[in-house]
Amino acid sequence: MNYYSTKHQTPAVSLKEAVIQGLPSDNGLFMPEHIKSLPKSFFNNISELSFADMAFEVANTLIGEDIDTHKLREIIDKTITFEAELKSLDPQSHVLELFHGPTFAFKDFGARFMANTMSYFVENSGKQLHILVATSGDTGSAVANGFLGVPNISVTVLYPKGKVSLIQEKQFTTLGQNITALEIDGTFDDCQSLVKQAFMDSDIQKTFFVSSANSINIARLIPQSFYYFRAYAQLKNKDLPLFFVIPSGNFGNLTAGIFAKKMGLPISKFIAATNLNKIIPDFLKTGNFEPKPSVQTISNAMDVGNPSNFARIADLYANDLAAIQTDMKGYFYDDQQTQNAMIDCKKRYDYILDPHGAIGYLAWKDFEKEFAKPANGIILETAHPAKFLEVVEQTLNEKVEIPARLLEFMEKPTKKILLSKEFAVFKDFLMNNLKN
């Protein structure tokens, strides 16, 4: 299958080219020419399948014609080594825990799949592949740990100074080896802009073999669809309307959910839950997509003022606002509301949410009141609350247990390089430090 640009100004390419390039030369985003539906037999037997078997069937349907079957199975088995657990708060409210991977965040699924897929594509190329990735928190740690020690691949992580939690920062600034951390004096949007400019720069392109590991890369997006199916498989009552509530920043997670819906997963609607960076909730009300400078919040992984994956969402619905509104509803909340939700969930259900999951919790409770009929609401809990230790402990006024693997990161020395947000400075760093 071929992959085209959302801007439709460049020729379609193979999956390998789409994954390695990261971005099309016209600065659009790669999309599959078609999304196949899964057979009814898959859904009839879904509760009996292991997570790895389920993920393989989804991946094989999406990209099986582009990767050898045995190799794809190997990639899946290396990726799906931890669970996506569904916890029920009450008969209608469920939390999908996506933090059981090595860096305790949902992005472990995409990062590990991408690392294994890219390694497969470059193993016989004789080239050194350089991954450039911008992060507002969890992407950097997931990508850095997913690619750590992978032969012939190096990773440069760009993150905004003072705008990620200490634990998040430690997870990608303490690794060394083939991982370089750049602390950018700016916002996440500045970091993302630097990465995009690097892909458009002719000097960098002709000198180095570069790619992206943000959700702008199709190989990050595809595996994020896996856990939507896994969540559905764990529901006790599959006959109720199904709503996925997605704390959203760059909107890759929600886009992956749309992939799952188009493959046949019976999703009634997506609830897009954001913090004060409410570009998409505003769009859903007005029909105008108006990027703005990002606002810093306690749910920092969602501090995105220009969500890249909006281009994919618009493309999937042929720019039909009414169709998007049919499948999607948006809510946004401020920091005080977020903290109140964390307190409410702990008091009502004895369950600790991180700030991002708390925004999803708020959106579900608001939507549940409006819908006023029996339904399944699945809130994506995207990161372990210990990754936002200070906010969670101050909000709940209690200690949160830090998993041992997170504590190991905290004890290691930090290795980072501070750069300004000027592209000329970033380009100079790359030209003088990357190896051919």
C-alpha cells in the first residue's frame, strides 16, 4: 500500500519511505491510501485473543502487505510485552491504564513499535539514521528508551526548558549512548517547529539520513490503535454505546482511535478532552482551526497550541466539519478544575489519576450527564501519576508510591545541552554533531 501526503503535493510512497522520511517534502503528514476493515470473526472472538495476537491481526490488516508476516509478528512480540489494563470505576465509567510499559506512559506502545520497525527497515542500508523528536513530556522518554542501544540509529530529543516534570526529564536526559537531549529555551511548539524546519532544510537533508519519532510519523500512530481494541475486548457489556475519552495534546492518540473505528471497532463517539490549549474544542464549536501560542498547565504533555494531527483528522473526514462533529465532541478545563477532579476521583472511587487522566475524567462526567443513557465511557489514563509527583501529592495531600523503575532514573546524573529556539542555532548543532 502507498502513503500520500495530507497536502497532496508530493508523490505517494511506500511504508518504508513514509516511516524513514517521517514527513513528506511538502510538509504534510503521511496517510495510508486506504484503511481496511477487520472481519466480523475478529470481533466475535476478540475477548479470547491475547493482546499480542490482537495487535498482530490489526497490524497485519493495516500494513501486512508491506512487511513480511514473520517479521511483523516478531515486531509485535517485541512491542506488546506489557498490558493495557481496563479498570472499572463504576458500571459505566472505565479507565484504560496505558502506563504499564517501561517509561510508564502510553507512548511506550508507539515508540517500541517504531524502534523495531525502523531497525528492520535500516538494518541492511549501511546508513546511520538520525531520529529528531520534540516532546512536551512523555514522547521523549518513550522514544529515547525505545531506541536506546538500537544499532545504526541515534536520537536527538528536543524539550522545552522548565516545562516538563523532573521525572519525565530524567527519563531521557540520563541515558547517554545514542541518545542526546536538547533543552530548548522556548515552548513545545518551538521544539516541534525546529524539528519540522530541519526536515525542510536542504543542507540537513543532503548531509544526513533523518527521520521523526513524533506522532507525525505514521509508525508511531499505527500501534496506538492497538489498545482501543484491547479496551473493547475487556468490556463486560459490549452492547452499550461506546465512548472513548481521550486527554489530547497533539491529537495522535485520537487519530489512532479514528483508525480503529474505520477498521470496524464500534465506537459511538470520541470525547476530546484538553486543558486550556483548547484549539480543537474551539474548532468543534466554531468550525475554525486557529492555532495559538501554547499555554503552560499542570497537564504539560497536552500543552500544544498547534496540534499537528489535526491535518490527519481533517483528511480522514474529507474536511467535512459536520462529519467530524458527529464523531467527536470537545471539552476543556483549567488547572483548578483538573485538581478538583483528581480529588473527586480519589474520594469517590479511591483511584488516583494523573493530571491528564483527570481532564478525561471531567469530560466523561460532563458528557455522561448530557447523554443521560446507559453507556460505556473509557477514559485513557495516559501516564502513571508518579510521573507528576509534585502536582499529585500536593493536590491529594498524600504520598504517591513511586515505582522502582522510575526511582532508578531519578538517581542517575542528567546529560543535557541548552539551546535557544532559533533554527540557525539548532541547525549549526546538528551539522557539527551528527555523524554520517
